[in-house]
Amino acid sequence: MPDFKKIVAANWKMKLNPAQSLELADAVAARFQDFSEREVVICPDFLTLSLVGEKIKKTGLKLGAQDMFWEDRGSFTGEISPVDLKELGCQYVILGHSERRSYLKEEYSVINKKVKAALKNGLTPIMCVGEKEEEKKNGQRDQSLKEQIRQGVSELELGSEQRLVLAYEPIWAIGSGQAIEDSDIQGAYSAIRSALKEVLSEEINDKVFTIYGGSVDSNNVDRFSQAREIEGLLVGGASLKSEEFFQIAENMLK
């Protein structure tokens, strides 16, 4: 069972070739020694998932995947089984990232099935939500977030050994160098928690961690670590530099 107060996850996306992934894994393993008491997750691409897992195994770092299918087995060409992810040593899986929602047209009805399949197979889902820039400008942020959450966690059940990590990643902030302003944090997370309360019972809500992602780096992590609404981080580009990612994790989890 995930037992933590805060969590930091690295999403390497499709940024590295296999050799670069393994080189970064070596650097991360060397920098993150004895992190067994803190929840730090590394999510490489599928090609290097097992190899990276071996390299970080003795550090206490956790292994995560960037996606998965909602069925254990079957005629699903090109998909990845949650059973196999678990067998490879994964403890986490990112689901519904905005890039998949945008480029692959993934809908929350599908994400909902993936979340449930991850939990069934002993994986902790990191489910992503976030508004588009035009929704932010038009004052539709809260409505968008609530609808995404309503669909994503519909009919969700969490056992005593299970957790859900909900990652708020404003689409306009991802890769833009423009992170959310302090003045917007409380409003966004208030909308998120309100939506969760509408859909989930109070008992289940206590097992949902709300984290942030979107242009996080070592220069702005301090204000996220001080925001009581934010219980962790999902880090993209900055996680590709071992020292930068270490500084982020140290600050957030201190």
C-alpha cells in the first residue's frame, strides 16, 4: 500500500532514445541513494521500462509506466497489459495525460476504465486533469475540471490498500515554461476537491492525493512545496536532468 504524505513523479515521455534513458537511469540511481522513506517515481518509456527498473531497484525509487490498456489479456494489438506492468515491477501508472487526450483523442470514459484496471492489478493510477488555455481565459476552468473528474472517477471504489493520485496539469502550462500562479492554486484545487466530494464518498476522498504538474523546475518548486493544497508533483522536462530533478524532489519532500 502506498503510504506517504507527498509524492514526486518523473515523466520522461518520449524524449530519450534507449541509450539516453539508461544513462539517465544510472545518473538518477547515483543521485537518489536510499529514498525508500520518500515517494519518488520514475516513469520511462515502455522500451526501457524493465531495464530502468533494474537500475533504480536498490535506491528505493519507485517504477511507473506512462500508460496501459484496460484489459489484462486479449486481441489488443500494440497495447500494454497492466498485469505485465505489475510483473515488471511497476507500482504506478500515468493515465489520461493531456498529450494522449490531445493527440490520441483519449476520452475520460476510456481513462475511467484504465483507472479501474490499474487498481484491480495493484497499480496506483496517476490520473491527469487540466483545462485548455481558452477554457482558462473564458472562465471555464472549474467547469472543465469538474467534468473531467466526474467522468474519470465515476463509480470508483478504493480498498483500504489502494490510493489514487490526481495530477492537475493545466494544458497551457505543460512545456510552456509558464507554471500556475500562486493566486490560481487555491481556486483550482478547491474546484478539484469539490468535484471529488460530489462523486466520491468521504472515505474514498481521504485516499486521493492531489498533485501538480506543468513547467515545474527547481526555481519554482519552493512555492509548490509551501502550498497546502498540493501534495506532490508530476515533473516533465526538468526530470530529464538528474540534478535538477533531485533538487525538485528534495524541496518538495523535505
